[in-house]
Amino acid sequence: MKKIILLFFALFLSITGFSQGVLSLFNRSDDFFKLMEQEKFTEAQSFFDESVQSKITPENLETIWKSLQTNYGKVLSTDVLQSKAEGEFFAVSVDVKFEKETQGFLLVFNKGEKMVGLFPRQRSNQQSYLRPVYADTNAYKEKEIYIKTAGHSLVGMLTTPAKGSNFPIVVLLHGSGASDMDATVGANKPFKDLAAGLATKGIASIRYVKRTLVYPGEFNKVFTVKEAVTDDALAAIALARTIPGADKKKIYLFGHSMGGMLAPRLATLAPDLNGLILAAAPARKLTELIDEQNRDAAAQVKDTTGAVKKQLEEALKETAKTRITKLGLVKPDSLLLGLPAAYWIDLNLYDQVGTAKKLIKQKMMIVQGGFDFQISPQDYQIWNTALGKKKNVTLKLYPDLNHLLSPQKEKGNMSQYGIPVSVSGILVNDIATWIKAK
């Protein structure tokens, strides 16, 4: 029998192995295998720390590589998958696709970004990320950046058109939970798709790793949306104003899921934003969405014993505790569904729809997928009812898109996130057209 669980973290799911400061390790891993492919084994050996170079000679590397080519054929592509901190080291997982087979490797780096280990790795059954067909890599360039606030530095990526100036720039804002800069979920990287697609159409973007991923120790105490989202988003918007070639009068905020929910609040804090894109954005309180997901999960279980009904009742009792709007007898750091009471009060006192209705200077685009099983089209209807007649608001429902904004054949469940499907090219084109419209 399927067990019912509280679904807050599933609601805005973002699974990632990304860690702060390892973007350069991704590049070094890719460069290492390029040297191996070019048979530059002496240069490849220089990637190793001096403490292990005597054990891993250029001749060793040549022997390993020749053996791989004999067994598997020529290299077709290299896919750097993820990095994971292991004490004082970083382990980078790489899949190298040969003509006959794909071989997995684990590259271990020390703090000096020098390799101290190279090991074969069993390849994951999970499918690899696929670059969108609409991404023209010759049309844009990328640069590592950092989003900085007091005591924090978050690695990010600036993607700009390869040519031209006075281009619009979009800051990409995640949903809740710990997430990398690509908003990676399974085999999908929706923010990476969006950045490539928009840049191909002449629009720059900024994306960055979330503070909740990089500084998890800070979220074991009292915090609110300010620490989890707002401070870093405002810093990213401020950085957008300084990007050479970007039109300072064409700065946009793209908020996905909870990021879309918080976008109207950020517009009040950064009134120079030219526009907001709210994608799969909740219009209701978070507790209502959790209750809805729990009910849906219970409805999908064929249970004749009454156990699921009882579990659902218990789950609803727990979520009811999150409806608080003031502390009273509850302490700020009291955990409710794993989050402090102060966080819930902050969210519950915030009216995203009402805040959006009051925005006059910024234009808004609100988009929703019909196959989204995490944020219901019911939320889209609430947005539509409240804002549909406003001249500065554009709304569109995409019947075949899921929560990650990729086309699907059915509503499905989270298993679909293990299959790489790019963000809809139609959606990317619509966003680009809307941004460029006068």
C-alpha cells in the first residue's frame, strides 16, 4: 500500500548535486577529457596534484585511453553530470559517450582544484540532459558571475547574446527548496534551457545557485522569505543593472513556481523592473496547495482498509498548523512541516494576487501548464479572474506543459522528471516576443 507523505518539498521539487564554487570544476573535468581525446597526455597529467603525479604518469593515461578506444571506439561526447562534496574533496561525475558504449567516471578534486583521483563509475540509469534544439550556441556566450550579499557569495551564470548591445536582461528566480543555477530536476534543467533559448533570441539572463543549497547551516534556525529568496534576488537585479551591453530600462524578473508567487513582492522592492514573468505561480496560500496535493495522492491509492484515509486526516491536521499569521504561543523557530513558524507567518501575510493588482508601472506575463500536477490550473484561473482585464497583463495557458514548462502527453507524475524534455520552444518564443514588444 502506498504511504501518504507531507508534500511540501515535492511541491516545488528541485533535485541537485551542485555545490557552491564547483562550476570551474565542471569546466576542468570537461577540459581534462578533451585533452585525453586529443591524446595530450602530458597536459592531462598536469591536472593532477603533485602528490599523485608520480603514480599517474602520461604513459598510464595513454594506456587507459588506448584501452577505452579499443573497446568502445571514438569519443562522441562528454557529459559532466554533477558534483558532490565529500569532506574536503569534490567528486565530479562524468559520462563519456563512445561509439559503442557510454563509460562513467568519477574525478576527485581537492580544494586547490587539482585532481587526486580518477575512477571508473557505474553509469546512472537516469537519462542525461539534452540541449534544446532551439539553442544556438554560436548566438550567445556565458560567463561565471557571483551574486553577493553580506556574508554570502553565490555562483551564477550570465548568458548574453554574442553580438549587439542594448539587449534586455532577465533574472531567473527559482521555486522553493535548495536548487542549483539551472533549476535542475532529474534529467531536466529548465533555467539552462530558458537562458539558452532567450539568448539565442537576443535576450540576456542571470541565473544563480540558491542560498539554501550553498549555506544550508543557516536554515537550521529562524528565517523568513527574506533570507531564503528576497535578499539574493534583489542583489541579482542590482547586478543586472551593471551588465555591459544590457539596457537598464529593460530588466525583467522571471519567477518560476514559488519564485513567481514572490515576484510581485520583489517588484515593489525593485520598482525599476520593467516587467515580470510568473510561470506556474501559486495564487493560493501554500497550505492550500499542500492539502490539495495530499488529497490527490490519497485519491490515487486503491485502499480498502481505511488506512490511507486515516493518514490523510493526520496529514491535514499537520498542514493546518501552518496557517498561522502571528506567533502567539508559538516560538519563531518552532518547526511546522520542517520550516520555522516565522517563515509561515511571512508567507501567510503576503497576498501575491492583491500585490500584483496594485502594480501599474510593470507589465506582467502569467503562464501556466495544463499538465502541471504541482500547481493546478485553478491557480491560473485565480490570476486570470483578478488580472485578466488589466492592460499591463498578458495571460496564457499552455494545455500540454508540465510544472517544468516542458511539453508532455499527459499530466503524469514525478517519474516524468527523469526523462529529459526541454522547456517548450513555443513558450520561449512567446516570452521573447512579449519582452521585445513595445
